[in-house]
Amino acid sequence: MLELSARAEEVLNLHSRTRDLTAALPRTDRSPLRIALLGPYSAGKSTLIAALLRLPAAEVEKIVDAAPKTREATPYPWNGVILVDLPGTLSGDEAHLAAAGRGVRGADALMIVTTSELPGEAETKAVLQALDADGFADRSVVVVNKMNAENSDRDVILDEIRKRLGPFADRVPIVPTDARDFLDAANDPGLTDEERELLGSGSGIDALTAELLSIVAPGVSGVRPRAQAYELLRVLADAEELWDLHGEELDAVRTAEKVGASLSRAEEDVRKALGRESEVLAARIRTAGSRIADSISEKNGTVPTDVATAAARELVHSHTDFDIALSQATRAAFDALTAEYGDVVPEPEEWVNGVNPPEAHPVAPPKSPLEEAVRKAAEDAAKQGVGKLSEWFTKIASDKKHAAAVVDLLNKSRVGQKLFDPSGKLTNGAKKFKPWGKVKATDKVSGWATGTAKWAEAAVGPAGDTWSVIQDHSERAAVDKHRKKLRDHYADVALQQRDSLVNAGEQHLRTWIAEVEQALSGLVHPGAGVGAAREAALAEIGDVRDEVKRLIEHPAG
């Protein structure tokens, strides 16, 4: 228990908010056990103490003289323990209520005092709170005082008390008493010995004495650790309450959380599109490979040029469609963030991977000049056989004149210009280039083509190698073997393209999100520090609280 208290002290000392609470943490304490008397004003707690102490008449009057009776917790030594008389909890005095609360927190055991008039709703709630949340169920006795009053039916009253204790009725001893009768029996000179015996034996004080001594019988080392465990839980609850945020702090943390949620949502939407569209692209590549494999002639092992050309176009189309979909998803995320936080959100860089990106908001996907060039190359190659197709892909990438022609085509329209020069660094408007702008634009388009040429050539190339693979044209098995080889090849290309695009897209997304985070840092930073400190502190407090609860449920030994 003390090790957990020391750990709690370290946790609470980490933050100025909770540092002052360390003074309330349980520590080594070998002082006598404390039994606190908890109950409403006028229940007779002070009179019960006088009876337990067997005080003479003059001393009794000193204890019960004030009204309201007790204003502060008052200790009384008794049989090696301390009886602590607490202020009445229902006196209507807030100071009394606070003092009673402090007394309960410092108690090792409770004497819960009510009367034959039965506790009301508020009193019953306070009793159940003490037995349950405050952990006194196995360290308490319920005293029903003033039981010898007129018109009191003992059995009816005790049955009703048990009902109000609910699940604790069988765990907490209930002792009926009448402290005034006991004191009268001891101090009234006008009583006979028989009357003294009758009043004393019927007062219940002897039975109460036995129950209290039974509760404290294990001694300090047996009772106090459990009391300290519950007190530590109360200190930790106070610490959590101190981390409740208000005013500007709360607004700042909520803003930081809102920005974080918005960024997470935007990132997740783009990531879903990235995963979805990369799978679509891979499926299209596999389908193209299957068509080529199915088209192999069983007579001469060749692939029809129209099939190879259509496959090449499908590869370019699939890549273009992927770029369009990813650009649209990123743009949608950008628009959503802009709607929330205004023009401070940076626009994402154009997505370029193998072919040029589409316009930001295309009504219909525009024709890519590069795609048209590839299509033309494929058609020209078809006239000479599928074996020439790879050469044309390579030529697109290596021929600067061809790339320059593509640049001129792009720069004839505002849309085309925006595709390769969205920032306006290369051009001065449609059909006009800045100095060296056309050279840089040509290099850029050539770079696009390089990416397309490399993977398209790798994908289509094996279709032109069929003849060298087929050794015996009459053997169907050889054709089937090559068909499988082509399908496997396209399946590999599909996976490579999917993984490559996902990796590149993830990096593209991370770069943009980092830029957005930086742009919105002014909104995030004021609350991020408080929010992070709060979460860390609550996590640490929660860990200690869970350990204390485990100790309570499974005490050592």
C-alpha cells in the first residue's frame, strides 16, 4: 500500500495542478485506530460517545451542550482507539458537511448513527456512499439510536433499516441503542438498582462496545492499510478532477482535437482511395495480361498486334485513371479542410506518377497528350509487329523532340498548361514560355514518359518474346506454358505497380498532411500541450488507481 502511495506521489509531483495533493497521500502511520461517528444532526452521536466512555453526569453535559452539537471533528480516546465525533451531516451548515467529509477520509472505521425515526432519502444515500464507494462496508457498524422512545416497534424499525441498507444488510452489523437510557442508568441518583439494571441492559451500549472492539481487533496493521487504500483512491479522484479543463484551456484543447480529427479524416479518405484505386489498376493489368495470353496463336505462337496494342493502351488508361482518382480524392480532402479552416490550408502538390495529372476539377477526364502519343506509337508499332512496341515506348522517353511536341500541345490551352505548370514557374500564359521554361517543361514531360515507358515496356515486352519460347509449335503444352508465363508476368507487374503506387501515394499524402499540420499549428499548439499533458497524467493516475483496486480485491496474504 505504501509503495503505491509513493508511486502516486511521483505521478502527482509531475504537474503543478496536482502537486499540492501529495500532502494528503497515506503514509506510514502507527497511531491508534480512528473510529469516526457519521450521522445527521441530533442523532445523538455525542451522547453515544458519552455512554461509551461511561462519563459522569457533569462530563456528559460538556459534550452535548452545544447546538448544533459538534462543529469540528473532536477526538476521544477509548479502549486503545480514538472515537472521532464528526459534525452532523444534515444540519444545513456547509462547514459542518465539509468537516464531516474530512473526518470520514481520515477514519479507519465508521460508526454510522441514525435514529428510530429512520433515515430519510438524503441520509440513506450518504450511508450507502460510505459503505460502497468509500469502502467502509467491512469496517462499520450501523447504530440505531433512541430505540426506547415511545411508540417505537424495534422489529419493524430494524427490518426497515435492513431494507435501506440493501446489499450491505448482511455485511454490516446493526445495533439498536438508547444512549440516553444508559447515561440515566449510570448517573440518575433517583433510580433504584433494579431500574438501573433494566435501563443499562436495554440500552444496547454493551453490544455496541463488543461490535466496535471486534472491528478494530486486527489492530493497526490489519485495518489501516484498507482504509489507506480507499483514501488513496479518493486522492487520485481529486487529482483527476483537477485535470477537468475549463474556459480558454478547454477551448484550446477542443480546437486541437477538432483539427486532429479533421486531419485524420482527410488522411483516411485519401488513403482509402489510394488503396481502392491501386487495386483497380492492378486488376486491369492482370486482365490485360490474360487477354494477351488467351490471344496467343496455337499455330505460330504469336500475339495479334491489335491485342498487344489494346493491352498497351489499357496500361496507360489504367495509370491515367488512377492518377485522376487520387487527384480527385486529395482535392476533396483539401476542399473539406479549406471549408473548415479557410485559405490557410496549403494546396497539395499535383500528383504525378508516370503520366500527367488531370485538372483539379475535370468535368470529364481530359485526354492526356502523353496517352495520345503512346497510342500513336502503339499504332505505328502494330504495322511492323508487336516486337516494335517496346522500342516506341522507349522512344517517347528518350526523344526530346517528341517530348517538346507534347509540351507545345499541352501549352495550347489553359487546362493543358495547368497540367504541367500549375505554379506558373515555366510559362507566362497559354502559348508563352519563360526563359528556359520550355526546356524545363520538356524535361518534365520526358520524365513522365520515362516512368510510363519503363513499366509499359516491362509489361508488354514479353508478348513479343513468344516465338523464342515456343520450341515445338505443334505441342499445345508449350503454348499453354507460355500463356501461364505471361499471366504470371502480368500478375507480378500488377503487384509491383500496386505496391509502388501505394508507397509513392503514402509518401505524397504524408508530405501534404505535414504541410497542413504546420499551417494549422497556430490553432493546434495552444491546446496540444495541455491535452497531451492531461492524457499522460490521467493515464498514469489510472494505472495507480487500477493497482490500488487490485490490492483491495486481492489483499496480500
